[in-house]
Amino acid sequence: MTRHTTRAVFGTGAVLLAGALVLTGCGSGFAGDDQKDDAEGLTSSDDALTLLIGSSGDAETAAVQSAVDDWSAESGTDVKVQVASNLDQELSQGFAAGEPADLFYLSADQASGYASNGSLQAYGDQLSNKDDFYPSLVENFTVDDTFICAPKDFSTLALVINSRMWAEAGLTDADLPQSWDDLATVAQKLTTPEHVGLAFGAEYQRVGVFMAEAGGGLVQDGKAIADDPANVEALDYVKAHLADGTFAYAKDVGAGWGGEALGKESAAMVIEGNWITGALSNDYSSLEYTVAELPEGPGGKGTLQFTNCWGMAADSPNQQAALDLVEYLTSADSQLAFSEAFGPMPSIKSAASDWTAANETLKPFLAGAEYAQFPPNQAGSADVIADFNSQLESLKTADPKTILDSVQSNLEAVVE
């Protein structure tokens, strides 16, 4: 059982942003008489760059701003970092208005959708470090055999435990849950009138770990499998423990997400990604916590893995500078600095040994990468997941099979 306080932690982060995606806009002409295309087909101009991010908190924002400032000082190109309050909406609005940011955080499902309507500049094959990215991450951002954009980092989900509450409940390292029965047992022991045993977001991006552990998921071999009996078993398990009060959604214990629930001590355990460490270090610096792998379910080990890329707008008037900035932000030095500040695992192989040496207590997150599932990345899947999430909010009183049958129908329309 690895313990640390947030004062000594190397953060974890890649923010996960859910919600429906409105795919609007497309690549068009460029403004400015001083603009030209380079030999690689990228636009080039004296224009400053804009960078649109969805941040997990102050730690991530500050780290990105620092890296961008360093690059600007070296390159002579100004960059404005914009922190979105709703990344999906602001990205869509920028495309619709014909004024998108030059670079932006982009999820895999968004990449498929925006690539299909011409909104993105596909620059992956022009990266000088393209062979350093993990192949599975490149696959996530490959559309119609074209490598669209550079994976900026990746994260997995694990069990994050309040160490004090664990000890006060009489639990030790030997009690770290290895199965669903174990998890139910420790959640019951950790539940008090003041806090719930386990909390997580009311969304597939957290509840989905149980589906993976049951041997299910949403898409397998290019086919929708939402109505698989394994998924019904998973949601039945979650529903039962939401009903008995040992599990709870973060919003139902007064928190916006799992990290806040853990930090406010309204939950003894949460299911979160490694981005939680930066947020806890920044907002709840005295909290002692433990990271453990999620327990196995009937189908074995399972978790979810997330990644974003640095999307580049087809309408950017200075794509060459944007490419140079992406190469800087995805270098080993930059990604290791991001990891120390807010916790993402580097997307490049050359940084792996340094990350492991610096993040001994976060190894459970990296271990999860060996068996993690990726959420669907087909165009339109974001809308399906958004609808799934809205139904999961009422899981405590709803019929899991009915929910999953609806998801199956919606998924088949975009996957098959």
C-alpha cells in the first residue's frame, strides 16, 4: 500500500471532459496577406497562437502556461492560453464562427468527428518525434489510416483511498480489495454518517470500470456490445451498492467530482485518474492518501484509459509554429514537468523510465495501462456516451438492462 501526502506527490492528470459534441465548421480559407504555405503544406505567418485547454485545476493551468511561456521566449512567437469552462462547447463555437484556437485539447472521439468534416489539420506524420509515441495512443488518433494529432499524455483510473479513514476503520494493506466482494466489504466498513465508503462520477467514464471488470464494455472488434450480459451484471452491482448507501455519486455527497469528494472527506475512497494528484496537492495539501489498483471483477482486471491530443485547426494561419509548439510540449522534458505538476503519464516511450523512477507511489495507474479499455472513439460516440451518462444519473432506481438496451441501439447507429 503506497502512501504519501499531497505535499510530496507527483501529480496525475489529463482532464476528462464529457458531454455532447456539436460538430460544426470546417477548414476554409485563411486571412492575412502575410500568410504562406510551407513545403509540408502547413500555413506560416507572423500571427500569435491561441491554445485552448480544459484544465483539471490551477496546477495544470500553471504548468501549461509555464511551458508555453518558455517556448515563446525561445521562438519569439506569442501564445495566449485560454482555459475553457466548457471545452466541447467553446471548441464547437470557435469552429462555427470560423475562428478556432490554433491548438486545443482534443479527445479521440472528437478527433474522428472533426476530421471527417475538415476542421482539423492532420499533422501527425510531420512530427519529428512521431515514432516515440506509444502505438496504442497513435491508434486512438488515427482516422482513415491518417495520424491526426499528437497524444499529449494519458491516464488510467485507479482506487484512491483516504489513508486516515482506512486506518481508523481498522483496515491494513492486507485489506486492499482484490475482488468485488472485497470492495463491497471495505466500502461498508468505511461508510459512516459523515462520509460514504466509495464515491465516483455519475458517468460511464467512471462507472465503466465495473463494466470492464465484468468482462464487458461498449465496443469490441468494431461492434457495439453495450447490451452484453456482463454489462448488466456490472450495473446491477453498482446499483445495489448505491442503494445500500456504501457507494455514492460524487454529486450526491456535495462534490463536483471524485477528487473534491476525497479532499472534502465526504468519501473515504474514490475512483479517479492520476490527474487527481495535482488537484489534491494544490487544494488539499495535508491529505494523506493511497493509490491502489482497482479490484478484479467476474471478468478479471479492468479499468479505463484516457488520452487527449493537441488538435490543430485547419483554419490556423500559423500551423508551422503550432507544430513546433506541439513538438516542444510533447518532448520528454515538458511531459515530465507536466507529470510532476499535475500527474499525466507521458505519451512517449523515451520518458517512461524517468516517469517510473519519479512516481513510485503512482505505479498502480501505470499498471492499469496493461489491461485498460479505451472509450469508443468513433465519430458520434460522444453523443451516445452523453446520453448514457444522463441515464446513469438515475441508476439507483432504474433498470440496468433498459438503460443498456438504449445505449446499444444508439451505439449501433454510429459504430456499425
